[in-house]
Amino acid sequence: MERLTISLNDQLAEQFDVVMHKRGYFNRSEAVRDLIRDLLDTVRVEEHAEGRCIATLSYIYSHHESELASSLTAVHHDHHDLTLSTMHVHMDHDNCLEVAILSGSIKNVKKFANHIIATRGVRHGKLHLLPVETPQEHYSPDSSLHVHSAAIA
Ligand code: NI
């Protein structure tokens, strides 16, 4: 494990400590590790649109809006290769919350999520996308090890 020493001016360090404690971190190392992971994920998503990801897509809609529920279901069926599972919660008398777990190339998952989020009547759509390493990225000619699992750092 490498140790990093970071120099921060007093004001920045103080602000970081306040926010870190608000977010429930007990030490700076874990907070900084999560910031770095976040940055690496962002860069991977920007640079590797063909790379694979796992993602959650959540959104709210009113089931009173005619055709909306069935058109959303149709969109999911059209992209059944991307949708692993969908959970539907009847939030209150009018609103439904759906959370879909998606898996596929970053490009396709984003395109699909944007399509759902932009659908008229769909509100508060949010995609949380995590790039995953494909087994090929671990391939080593010397190794007979067959890697099945995707890894997240
Ligand atoms: Ni419902």
C-alpha cells in the first residue's frame, strides 16, 4: 500500500474536515479514497464508452398518466439485454417509483437511461453508473486462471 502526503491550506483542510464529518467519515484517508474512486470512475465513464458498467436507474411517474406505464414497460422490453431487474414501488395514491438495475456498455446504458428520463411524465430520473472491469482487462498470457467476475476497485 502506498502512502500519500497531501498539502492543503488551512482553510481548505478545515472545510474538508467539516464536510467529511457531515458525510459520516471518521478519517481523512477513507474520505480521500472515495474521492479518488469517484474521479477514476468519472474519467473511465468519459473515456471508455465501450467499456462495461453496472448501473441503477431510478425515476418517479404518475400511474394516472395514460399509456405511460405501458410505454415504459415496452422500452424495458425493447432493451431487455440491458435490464437485469426492475423494482416497482407504489409510493402513494398517484406516484410510482421504479428502480432498474442495468448492465451493458456504458454507451448503451446511458442512451437507454436518457431515453427513460426524457420520457414525458417521468420525473426525478437519476442514473448511477459504475464502470466495471471486464475479465479481458485482467488477461495475462502466463496465467491459466479464468476470471469470471467483474471487479470494482
Ligand atoms: Ni405503482
